Amino acid sequence: MNRQSGARAYQDSMRFSRQLPSLAALLAGALVLAACASNSSGQGSGNGRLQIDNFDPFSGPNSSYGVYEQAGCVPAVNLINAAGGVLGHKFYCSITDSRGDPADAVPAAQQLLATSPNLVAIVDQDSGVLTATVPLFNTAHITDLSIGGDIPFDTNHYTYFWRTIPGDDVAGYSFAAYLKHYTKYTKVASVFTNDQSAQGNVPGLLKGSKNLNLSIAANETLALDQTSYETEVQRLIAAHPQVMVLESDPQTAGVLFGELKQANGLMPTVLTSGTEGVSFDRAMVAAIGRADYLKYFVRVIQFAPSAGYAWQVWNRALMAAAKAGQVKTPSVYASSIYSEDPYDNVNMIALAMLEAHSTNPVKYNPYIKKVTTGSTVVHSFAQGKAALAAGKTINYAGVEGQVNFDQYHNSAGVWGVFQPLTNKLITSIPASLVAGAEGR
Amino acid sequence: MSLIPGIIAFGLYSACLYAIGAVGFTLQFGVTNVLNLAYGAILTSAMYVDYAIGRGTPSIWFGILIGAVWGALVSVVFGRVIVMPYVRRGASLVAMAMVTIGVALIVQYTLEAIQGPFVYSYQVAQQSTVRIAGVTMSEEQLIIIGAAVVLMIAVHALLQYTRLGLAMRATAVHPSLARSCGVSTERVRTTAWLVSGALCGISGVLLGISTGSFDSVTGASFFITVVVAAIIGGVGKPYGAMIGALILGLVSSAAAAVISPDYKDIAAWVILIVVLVIRPQGIFAEFSSGRELIG
């Protein structure tokens, strides 16, 4: 296709040809940026009710997090409203799609703040966007109870930011503690995708392994969503690790483990909380089959027992929300920290408002810590409301158990080792062993 | 164990996936001069259609058929209903590209709405494997390589040995002259959309089956690589796209093995930049056509 007709056409096409690749690259880049554009959406009508926003990815690779967290927010709000609300106010859970990406999350947060006069709190922002969005919510004086593990927030100084899970680096230490104290493996492969959320686990895993005399046989960073990871597979196999620790998105994991199995290279693998979700499990079953997935894999995540009064209240509320058509497939969320955490967070926000006698974040924000340090232990919003009405100070110990906010507004808990798919608890890892991996 | 056989085998495998998409993209551009940035979205839509019709059970041959039919149909409709009216009104290259971006986003967000928050995963049965030169490849991967080779030969035959191919090449180089020589450029451009769409759909289905799981942006990410392969080879040049895809597949595979997997994508972009510095028109292209948009 390259005949020329005359010098003029030759020159024209020469100029065009020189510009075209640059133009194509530029426009292709624009397409990707546009494809990643914000999809912010507030759901639910306010009708004068107070708005608690679930600011999470509802699209993109981490979109299942948003669904999990909304499944926690809705039952909490239902229970609070059923118990008469807070100071005459009722609540609703809205959603805003952060897409899990700062470039999308920032305009979404700005739009949320600009258009939500009844917004009183943010719940459960996920990893990867905190550095970009927390300053915005903090400046707007909106209380933000997050589940994001971004490492810079290990020593956070934002007044309105609270985190009821440990940082992603602490998760890394928990993997090392698990391998050291609960398995016979000593040669570890660290395999994480190159996104900020996954990479947050790596420093803790490397330092924890060193502290516990485990050797790192391979330390691989994977580019996301490639058509083949065979060369990575070969590098891994050549390093002869006994066990792998991995976080990736579902598609990357599907391709990687499909090829690993093809090369007879499947090995015991520890998954992180970043792999929790139906999408990841489906991709893995599709790639290697259910039997191998159950045989080789465990998932180490923050642990909340599926028992006790707090869990029963939560579970009943979840099932009621499902019956009302607000939540689908509730069994998926009943024992997931990603749903339990926002449930607890909404309860803490409502109880803090009660104790502060105000729904204004400026007034109630300091009470977030106070409702977890009082003298009367309560396990539900209704119990807390009754105790406060009786003039007592409360200590909310919800589904996740006791909350202990430190000076940086962080609270760490116990870790559990679970079988994927069945979510069967294999063992729990006490905080002392994780602290040991941290060298404390 | 040496990494070289693996680099070659799986670099080739990746190249085959890239090549099908890149040839389709560049072929349509070469003939119509429309930079179709909705290509990735159409590619993704083919995955959804195949998944829906096959009820989540992958079948490469059936999938190729579905992908080809769907991609061809959507592309022809896209070319005639959306692109052509703009071209008739004298839309510029950039304006036309922006329209295709708009269409891409419409398709992507529609798929996102259909899909919901979870990715789709094929139900994959245990596959038989073949060991070649120390590298284990699945039957599926070998079929994909084979299918890509057959498709590339078919494109070559179409362009070199048929009257239609000759007409396509003539239209690509000089549409006015081709028209004055009796070539029905309207028929040619429709055929270009059709062939390009078929390759786009096939590329999407094979990508979906090879990765096992996909969502509404899977094709958009892959499309960038497809565009890079096309540009490296020379936009509008099907043979260039094949070579571009091969270079990309092998180099990114080698970068992952020799340096670090983290450098896979970086290597692809470095190649692009180096090629554009040395040969702005791409490796294969002498000079692209494109004096006028012909939709």
C-alpha cells in the first residue's frame, strides 16, 4: 500500500506520516485517561436525612470492594434508623465511585463535597487513594473512617481521619509471622503487582522475613494484566521458593497461576486481603481449578470472629437488608472484614454523635475515640444508645472486637488465616507474633 | 534452565495476540484514514458476546467465529452509521478521533453497567500441554498461535492476490485516483471496516480466553499495546503491524526475564520512542497515505 503519485502527494504524505504516530499515541493516551475518568455517583435520595458516603471503587479492577463495603454500611444504617436514629435524624448510605485511583478519586471527592450539604461522614475509603483524598475531607471537616492500608497513614496526623485496620506494611509482617510460626517454609517468594496497594505489603514482608530468619528467594513485581507471565513463571521456578506470598488483581492472578500450573510450578501460596472477593476467587478457580485453589492457597487477613453477640446482631441486620432487597448474596459478606468494618464504623460514628450531642463532624469527631474507651462495653448501636441515655460512657466493641486507636488514629487487630472459597478459619495470629515480626 | 526458549515461545505467543489486533487496527486505518480509537471497546464487547453465547465455557474455534461475526457487524455499522456522516461533513482527523473516543466510552460504560462490580471468568477445564524445547505450552496457547499465523497469511493473501486487496491498496494510497480508475471506494472501505472488525472481534475473544478473566476495561489496556505495535510497524501497514507485534512480544518478554517483570511495559514504550526517533513513519511504512478521510 505504498505507491506514490507525484512529488506533491509525496510531500503531503511525508508530513502526515511524520505527525501521525505522535498523534495516534497522544490520542490513544487520551483514550486511556478518558477511560479512567471518574464515575462518581451518589445513590439514594437524601430527603433531609444525614448522608454517610461509602467512598470506594465501584468500577475498575478493585470494584468489588465498594460492593462489600456498601453491604456493611446499609445494615448499620437500617439498625440505627430502626432504633430511632440520632438526635432526631436518620441516615442513608450513599456511594461515590473512587475507581480506586487518585486521578478519579480527587474529582469525585470534590464533587461529593460540593454537592452534599447533609454529608456527615465518609466510611471505608480503600487503599491507594488516601494521600490524594484524605486532605480534601480533612479540610472540609468531614470525619473519615477508613479501611485503606496506605503506609503513609501509619503515622497520620489528620484530625478527621481514623483507621480501624492496620497499614498494609503491618499486613506484610503478619505474613512473615504466619510463615515462621505456623508453617515449615523458610524460602519465600514475594510476588506483588506494581500498584500502590499491593506494593504496600512488600516492605513489611521483606523486613519481617529478615527479622524472623526467613530467606527471600524471589522478589517479583508484576506488571498488571499482561497476556502472558511465562517468563516471570520461569524466574520464579528457577528461584526454588517453598512458598509464595501474593497480591494481584483477578486477571493477573488468573494468567500467572494458569501458566504456573501449566509448568507444574504451583506452590503453597499466601494471599493478602487485597485478593479478597468473588472476582478473584472466580478467576483462580477458572485458572487452576477449585481443588488446587483449596489445596495450595490460604488468605491472611484481619480477623473478626463469626460468633458472639456483636456478630449475631450484624448478621441479622445483613440478612434483613438482603430480605429487603438492599443487599444481594449476603452470605458472601457475613464474615468479611470488608463488610464488617464499615458496619462497625457507621455504628461508631452514630454513637459518637450521640455522646457529643451533635451531628456536626467538628463537634462529634473527638468522640470517635471516646466511644471506644469508656467504661461500659457495648456490642451494638442499640446497646450503646441505651448506655449513653443512662449516662454511662461506652466502649464499643463491635464485630471486629475491641478498637484501640493510637496517637495516629490507627487501630490494629488480630490476624486470621483462612481457606479461600470456604472462608474457613485455619488459625489466628496473635498481635504479639506480628509485633515480633516487626522487631518490637 | 535457560530462559531463552521461554522468552521466545511466550514472546511469540504474546506477539500473536497483539498481531491480530494490530493488523485489524492498521488495515482499517490504512484504507479509511480514520483513527478508530473505539477499537479497544469493540474488542472488549466481543469478549462479552462470546462469554454470553458460550455461557462462560471457552471454545476457541467457536469463539473465533463469534468474535469475527460480532466484530465485523459492529465495525461496519460503526463505519457507516457513525463515521461516514462525519466524514461527509469534512471532519478532520482529530475531530474524527475524538468521536471514536466518545463511542469507546459509551461502549465501555455500557459494558460496565451490564457487568456490575465483578469480573467475568471463563470456566476452564484442565488443558493438555505440550513440551517443546523445554517449554510447556497449553493446547490453547498453541491453537492461538496457529490461528494467528493462519489469519496473518489470510490477510497477506487478501492484500496481495485478490482484486479486492489490490483495490484496498489502491484506495489506501490514493483514493481519488483509485475512484477514477473504476474502484468502488465505498465498497472497499466497507470491506475494510468488515475485515478490520472481524480481526478486532477475534482478537478480543482470544484475549478473553487467554487471560481467563476480563472486565469492561480489559480491551482498553490491550488496545494501547495494539496501537504501539501498529505504530512501531508503521501505521496503515499490516505487515508492519505484524513485525511491530513480534518485536513488542519478544522484547517485553525478554525484559521481564532479564531485567524485571516490572519493566515489561516500560520496554514496550522505550521501543516505541526509539523507533519513532529513528523512523518516524514506523519500521515498515515508507509514507502513509491519508490525504483525505474516506470513512
